[in-house]
Amino acid sequence: MGSMDGMVTVVTGASVGIGRAIAEAYAREGAAVAMVARTAADIERAARDVAEATGGRTLGLAADVSSEADVERLIATVEQEFGPIDVLVNNAGLPGPRAFMQQVELAEFEQVLRVNVLGTFLCAKAVAPQMVGRRRGRIINMSGAGGGGGAVRGGAPYNTSKGAIESFTRTAGLELAGRDVLCAAIMPGRVETRGFPFHEKSPPEEREHAVPPSYAARLAVWLATEATLDVAGQTINAVEWVDRA
């Protein structure tokens, strides 16, 4: 038996990278996992692959997390297929342009904020009422490699979005903790993903400090199962946590 037997979970941005690793970890622990991404073919294939690898129950759903109508449809579908949601992982996000601030177009900046920040807000808002009503639930948000307090040259939209997510997590954590619902965030460390690949100009120290997505996945399992409300509102560094565990 797994530590998440009977749990219903939703992981956004789950077709590749960190989201995929978290979805697979949840499925291995016995949870039913609704995997979400924008492209139907990608997420349906990822859900099938995770189900085959783990023997778990998965569901691949295409949705734009920055669309309130899509999010409402997504949550309703998961509840119809699996039941009330126990854990939401807000992992969907865009890296945005790698350009100095003055070179970023308004539309580019807005798009990153819509997906990363508004998407996190809309998904959390959608699941919170039933979690509060049941006095049970976990909302796990995703910060960046260096967190909102860090800075990546040429990453103003992304850095801004992650700072906003950490601030939102603190507020939501404070508001929900009194209702036995945990909201916290993960700082995953430098993970090479489709949105954040290494390239020929990547400094050597960046590669040296790279970590696999399994670090964030292990922390996501702990937050879903063992973490107490003492960590509500916090952003937890996955690399430091794994080293201590």
C-alpha cells in the first residue's frame, strides 16, 4: 500500500519535467492523478505512460490554467471522474523571454503573469471551497529555481511571477491553515526542463548545481502526506529538504 492510497490529486503542467515527475510519484504512492497540460495529445500520452509505468489511475486533461472557464471545467471533470480533490499541485508555468527588461514586450510579460500567477490563483480558488468544507486538503505551488527572492539575468517576467507566487502562497497559507487546509510552495532547484534547457552559454556552475526533478517530487509527496500546518505559507527548498531527509 502507498502513502497516498485513496487520494485524488491534480497536477498541472504535467506532460514533462517536474510536473510529470510529481504525477508519477503520486501514482506510485497509490493516488489517482489528473494530469493537466495545454496540449491534449501530449498530456493524454503522458497520462498513459505514467499509468503503464506505475499501474496507477491517471487521467490526462487539456486545459489552459489562465482561463477561468477551463479551470472550472477541469475541476468539475476531475470530481466527476475521481471524486473530491485532496491535493492540487500548481506546476504549470511559462519561462518567458530571456531578454533584458527593456527588451521585453508588454504582451510577453503579461502572458507569463497570466499563466504562472493567474493560473495558480484560479486553480487554488477553484479547489479551496470544497477543501475548506471538508477541512482537508493540500495546495502546493511551484516557485522558481532560485525563488522569488533570487534573480536571473534576462528573466524579469519569470522572476516577477515567482515572487508573486511566493507572496500568494504566504497569504493563502495564512487564510487556509485555520480550516485545516495546507498551502505551501516548492523551490525545486535548477532542473533542466523543456522550458529551461541548458545551452552553450550556460555557466559551468549552473550545470554543477543542477538537480533531477525527483527532488521536487519527493518533497511534493511529503507535503501531500506528512507535512503539518506548521509549514503553511512557506516556500521550501527541495534541494535542502532532500539533503536533510
